[in-house]
Amino acid sequence: MLNDQPGLNTPKILLIDDDRNFLDTVAELLRRTGYDVMTAEGGGRGLELLGSEASSIALVLLDMRMPGMDGLEVLERIVRFHPSIPVIMLTGENSIDLVVRAMKAGATNYIYKGSSPYELLTAVKPAVERSASERSSADERLERYGIVGRSQVIRSIIKDAEMCAASMISVLITGETGVGKDLLARAIHTMSPRQPKPFVVLDVPNIPATMFESELFGHTRGAFTGAADAKTGMVQAADGGTLFLDEIGEFPIELQAKFLRVLDSQSVRRLGSVTSESVDIRIISATNRNLLEAVRAREFREDLLYRLRGIELHIPPLRERREDIGPLAIHFLQTFASRNSLPPKRLGASAIALLERQRWPGNIRELRRSIEAAAVMSPGEQIEHTDFARVLERSAPFNSTEVTVVQDYNDVQMMARQTKKDELIKILDRNDWNITRAAAELDIDRSTLSKQMKNLGINKPKLRL
């Protein structure tokens, strides 16, 4: 049965080609077959749509030959930044060499433009079904635990977390500040049989030294001056569940031996009490410090370290998993706009390119702050690289991104210049290099177009065959 009104669960296909007539024809065929279709006239526009819509796209149909950014270049970027989206290449020529190159670069399949509608649909259907199945399995696991990312390293970390979640083994999560260690800790608790029980967070650096023992182990009434009532410690509060020790490297050295006894005996004695209480707790801890160096400096007990490090999971910094930056940026933008009742906004391809080139010393926290600032400061529906360059330059005195921003801004400017040049050449070519007609299509006067051609180094060919 044909479906002209795609629903919420209809598979979405992105069709990228420089031929508007071909786009319209194929899009109509796919829509009448029941697919939701987005079209992009050119590689740059296609990557721009992927930047904002990747999470909903099940398949890309990509023309092999396009002016400016050709199909193979677009394919390489899709495979790099959106590896879970399958790509079927469309070719108008019978070139085995091009097909082989595309398949080696990561294309799922290829089809000739002169193929029948039946052959096209026969190639599309299994690719969409496989994409939906694989994405559902992988993305459901990440979304279930509140984690955003597409990199292989994040998927591997989640798999490792799932394997150790079922047991009582202690987990130590390492990584720089802002990489999401607390999110992974909560995910491990959610994966485990202890999920219905408490997940208690002990923010180690933010507890005053004089109150640390009482906060952790609890106290009886009258245990010390000011203890008017008995208090349950975080160890007891986590009974049956998980105790998460954030920044464990700051744990007071004088209390480490007592805490180790609690872990070994699974019992705790409150301050002022002579009896112990049995507890059943699972320990997850996190640190941005090198605890082995802390052991050598006698700032951390070696036996406690080995007790905490049953399994160690390391989260790399954002600069080492740049393919996660785009999905994270889109997620933060959508979340911020929704929570603040802002009109929907999207990220331009040049904006994502700029974000992916930053070092992000503050990792995910810094990225999120930059996204929110750009969402507020950008006037239009689409956030461009200029909006982010302005935000990043303002924050440069507080971090180490200043040099990177200037360099990346120039890189993106060059990319934008080349994109504009390619688009003008395409329009001129479509109008047989008749400057008057091309200017009319662009809705500018002839002299303005001539100046743009001169500035971009575009010369009218002397002979056209």
C-alpha cells in the first residue's frame, strides 16, 4: 500500500545529488513507496543536513559525480562522522574503478542511475532495514543509559560496563575533568541488578575535612559537640545499592584505612557507637588523578587502590574522540532550546567543522557551555561557525583554546570560500557561463557577480565543448 504521508516511525532517506530533476524524480518514487525523504542539492548541503538530522536518517543515497565536493569526499566525511549511517552510491557511468574506490571507502552498495525503479527499491529496502535494526540495538543501549556518542571507544566502554555491571566487583573510572565519569557511574548502576536500590554520590572534594567521617559513616546522638541527633552516613544510605565516590583521589589519607575495613568487612560503625552495622554496598569511584603517583607520594594507600580498582574503565578526552562532538553538540542544542522555550535551532556544517577542530580542555562541560552561549547569541535559526568563533574567542582568556580558535576560524573561512566558489561555478555552468542569466538566478546585478567572480578567482572558460 502506498503512503504519501510519512509517520513518525517512517524511515528517513537523505538523497544527495546536484541534478534537481533527478532529486525530484527519485524523491517522489521513494515517498510513494512509504519513505520519508530529504533532498540536498550538492555535497555541502548534504553534510549540513546530516549535521542536524543524522539521528533520524536511516540511509543516504549519494551521487558519485558532483561539482565542487564530489561524492567520494562526501562519503569519506559520512563514514568518519556518521559511521552508523549506510550509504548507497549513485553513478551515471559504468566505471568499475570508481565503484571499487567507493566500496573500499565505506559505501554499503552502489546502483547505476539508469536502473529501473524496481532495482533502486530492491537496493534501498534491505539497507534501510539493516540500518534500523543495527541503530536500534546500539542506540537503544546508549540512550537507555543517558549517554550520547557514536565513537567506537564509547561503544566499547559501554560493552565493558555492561559486562562488569552484573557483579559486585569495584569499578574505578578514570579520565580528565568533564569527560562524563559520573554519567558512566550512574549507567553502571542502572545496568546492574542493584538498579532499584539507592545510587548515593559522595562528592569527596566538597566535604569539609572536619565533617568527612560523620558524612561517610554517620554518628550517634551526642557523639561530638553539636551532634544533637543521630545521623545516617552515606555508607548506610547506599545499603543494597551503589556508593559512588567522585574524585576518590582527594579522599583524606587518615580515613582510608577505616574505609578499607568497611569494604572488606561490609560493616560500618558510626561515630560514637560501639557496635557495627552490616551493609551491602557496591563501590564505583572516579578520579582525574594518577593514583599510582599518589601512592608513590604517600597520598593514597596502595591496598585501598587495589581494592577500588577491580575493573578500571578509562574515558578518553573529547579531543581523542572527535566523532562524538557533533552528536553531543546537537543533543545539547536541542535540550537547551527545549528547556528554555527557544525556537528550534540547528547547526550548520561549518559550525560543526569548527567545533570538531577544538581541543576542548574542559571536555563535555566546556562544549555544553559553548553550545548554550551560541544558542543565545546567534540571531538566526541556523548557528554558523562565526557564532561559535565569537563565543570561543570570548572564553579564550580562561582556557587554552585561543590559538586553536584563530587557526580553526581561518580554516573554516577557507572552507566557506571554497564552498561559495563551487556553488557559483555550478550556477555559471548551469547558465552556460552567461553572466547576465546567472546573476538573474542569484537575484543580484551583473557587476556584483563579476566582482564575486574576481574575488574568488573564477575565470570564464575560453572554450566550452
